[in-house]
Amino acid sequence: MDYAIEMLHITKEFPGIKANDDITLQVKQGEIHALLGENGAGKSTLMSILFGLYQPDIGTIKIHGQEVKINDPNDANKYKIGMVHQHFKLVHNFTVLENIILGIEETGFAGKIKRAGARKKVMELSEKYHLNVDPDAKIEDITVGMQQRVEILKMLFRDNEILIFDEPTAVLTPQEIDELMHIMKDLIKEGKSIIFITHKLNEIKAVADRCTIIRKGKYVDTVNVADVSKEQLSELMVGHKVNFIVDKAPAQPGDTVLHVEHLTYQPKGANKPLLNDVSFDVRRGEIVCIAGIDGNGQSELVYNISGIENPTSGKITLNGKDITHDSIRHRNDDGLAVIPEDRHKHGLVLDYNVAENMILKSYYKPEYQSHGFLKFDEMYKNADHLIEEYDVRSGEGAKSSARGMSGGNQQKAIVAREIESGSDLLIAVQPTRGLDVGAIEFIHKQIVKHRDNNKAVLLVSLELDEVMTVSDRILVMYEGEIVGDLDPKQTNVKELGLYMAGSKRGAGYEK
């Protein structure tokens, strides 16, 4: 059998955790091979070993049957291995072209970079694989989906033959995911081999030929994707049956908790409002979901309600109190909790440990401080309780640095802190982004439980399955306006798509 890559009996240990425990992965030439596992199962560690970022404690790597030693990413490139990381490795104030050639620039007289040849090759690759990127655009000015295409072009520009995609769809819209799947299939036709790390079962079924499953750092099985169901894959991944249906009783809406009235937001320099005359209510005992294609004002709405931005006009009321111009801390103290869209930017202090992150919003309260000094015993007791309750996995428990945790476990830590703050209104923005099916099932249960405790939930999601199954009411946003108020029981994904695309408006929302 001609394997492009063989990782045999790989073991890698970090302080307090065996990330990889005797894992074998064999990828055939010209296949899309999925690597499936829960958050923290050891997928990214295994790929970081293949890319030369880590060295295995035990085990060997073979490329086309030849044993190799990969000491660093330059060695990986030498062996034609490329990687698109979960969190992109791009320089934001460089152009697309500068990022693609970074590290392998051709220089001429007096060290001047030769761009013409590189530009020609980038344009040819971009056209060949339908990537359509502008080589002169700055990274900070392009969408996340476009940034990912730049990462793919970086690999193609280096003539990589073995391509690793680490959670490539975690930050993409449904349309961008479809485009990425086409690109992956085109790459395989060219004879390249792809390792596709994911925990989205639909995507594995759509593009992968074979799938290797790992659980808690150990090898479980390698299967032909065509021969197994989504349910079988999820059971192999988490070790027990997973319920894909969100189990919840009908909503029992009570008093209004959040009242948003004629909210308009137009930042300086913008030629039109990003939020235009938005009004809605969220009541106790209901989950209201804001649905829409990414970039239609959802982020700005959350920033205005949570206090990161201030509206141009309009009013925000929480439990009958006007909070339109209150500070973020006052809003939190008045009963607001937020699971933010960007966990690194707004959710965690990455260099703090888990216990410190768990009290970011309450460290100044009497239970955690006395005469200006933190009560460390209370802080660690709180963290240990939340870690157990929400199954947050990390090497050293409450003392682990947030930076060293997997993305999914970082997310679980934030969800634990926000839900357990006992707030009257929980705003959950993409709460299950980047999570595996087991963790998604758990978080959905927590959100429903919060609602059933007579609290209000405002969910913002791009995942249509989540929108349809978790919410009691759906508000669709398009170009900064609410264009529909739908009952998930009375609508379907097709109709929802028409509202999201702006080609349909509900009664009372007509222009």
C-alpha cells in the first residue's frame, strides 16, 4: 500500500497530560483523510508533530515509505507538508502577496524583493483553484474566509503535496464552507493528499474518503466514510450515543427582560448605519435567536447591548432599567452575561490561569476579595467546581494557563463562567463554534436549563441546525435590520434562507 504519510505509534506527553498515546495514522496518496475527535482529544497535537512544531516522545513518521525526522516547519516544507492552522498565521498589516511569499522571498539587487514572478504564480494558482484573492489587499481588510484562502495559497505556492487543514470551517459561513469543500476536491484531483481535522460530521460525510477517530489521546479506529453513519461516527468519537435532537419543553415566556427600542448605530466614517432602527424584546423563559449571514449587524447589535459600543440613537432597557449608556461592569452587575463571538479577544485573558479567568467578572465582589486582596482559596474552589460541572479539560486543572487549552475547552470555560453567573439575560454568540457533538449537546442543554430557570436567552448563531432546534423565536437580520420574526415550528431552513438573503420580509418589516 502506497501511503503518502504514516505516523506510527506516536506518543507525546505534556506536564500533567498525555496528549497522544500510541496513535497510528496512515494517509493514502490522493485521499481526503479526516481526523475526528472531541475537543482536547489530541488532534492538533498530532498534526503539530507532523508539521514539526513538536517532537514526539515515541514513534516514527514515514513519507512515501521513507522514515523522516521533522525538526521544524522548514523541514515540513522541505518534505512538501503544508498546514492551515485553526488560528491563521498571517501578518495583518502585510498584503496578501507579502504573506504568501513570507519566508521564501526571492531577492535581487541590494536585497530588494522580486515580486513580479511571485505575483504571476499567485494569480495563476488563484485562478486554477478558483480562490479569487486580491494580492494587494491587506489581510486586516479582508474577510475571515478570504484569509483562509490566503493560507491555502501559501501551501500551494510552496508546492506542498500533503495538506493539513486544522478545523478549517470553524470560522466560515455556510457558503464559504461549500466553496472550501469544492477547493479540497479540486486539490485531490491534482493528486495531493489532505488531512482534514474536524468534528463536524456532515463535512466528513461530504468530502472525506476515510476517517481516523481518536479519543482522549488514544487511537480508536479507521473507517471508510461511506460505510458508516453520522450516528456511528459520533459514538466512536465520544464513546456514547449522542442525541442530535435538542430536548426541550415549549417556552413559557414571562416578563420582558431585554427591551431594545429603535436602536441605530453608525460608527464614525461609515457611510450608512450598521444597525438601522432595530426593535425587539426578549422575555423570561424564552430563547430568542438572531439568525443571519455573518456580517449583517449581529456583532454590532451584541456590542451595543453589552456596552462595547455606544448606539447613535435608540434605547436599551434591562429589567426595566435604561442601560443605554451604562458601563460594561454596571450592565454585568444588573444581570447581563455574554458568551462572546471572539473567545480570545473578548472572552479570556490567555496568560491568566483557568481560576483567574473564571472570576474575571466577579473578582471585586466580597466573596472573592477582602480589603483589596484576592481570596485564592475561594477562587480555586469556584474554578474546581466549574471545571467538574462543565467537563473543562486541561493538564493542570484550575492552575492551567488558558492559552495552553484546546479551543473547545477554552469555550467551555467561558460558557461555565457566564451561565453560572446567574444573570437574568444570557447573550450567547456562536456558543458552540468549534465544538464537538458531545460538547454541543451539553451546551445546548445548559442554555435550555438557563431558560427553564426563568431566565432570558438571546442566542446569535450562524448554524442553521442550531437556530432551528434551540430557539423558541427567530429574528432574522439582514443589512442591519430585522426583517422577520419567525416561529421555528412554523418555518423551515429554505424559508429561513430566503429571509437571510434579503429576498423575503415578514409582516410589519416591509420597506
